Amino acid sequence: MNVDLSGAQWRKSARSAGSGECVEVALDLPHAPGHVAVRHSKRPDAAVITYTDAEWTAFTGGVRDGEFDK
């Protein structure tokens, strides 16, 4: 899906601090309401993954619930 990312305000995940794995997220995309974008902060020109708000909510809920713990 092609989502217009112009005007996106990226922020680095607090969980990325010190790990060397850097993820940035853009919420409330001005030209793509209802979507969230995720990218690798060390390669901002590389591919961006987009999610619907519902997908993002399910993902972050799974993270909080430990669904992805090793």
C-alpha cells in the first residue's frame, strides 16, 4: 500500500535506546489518516512499513502483553 508520508513526524522508540536497533514511528499521518508508519532510523530512505490504526493497536497490545518475548 502506498501511503503519503509527507509531513510525517518521526520519533524514535524509547525501547531502541542503547540497543543499536533503532526504530522510528510516525503516528497521526497528516495525509494518511488511520495509518501508522514504521522505519529503520539508520536507513530513513529505505522501505517503510505501514499499518492501519487497528493493526498498530493489536501489535502494541501484544508487545505490552509479552506476546513476542523469547
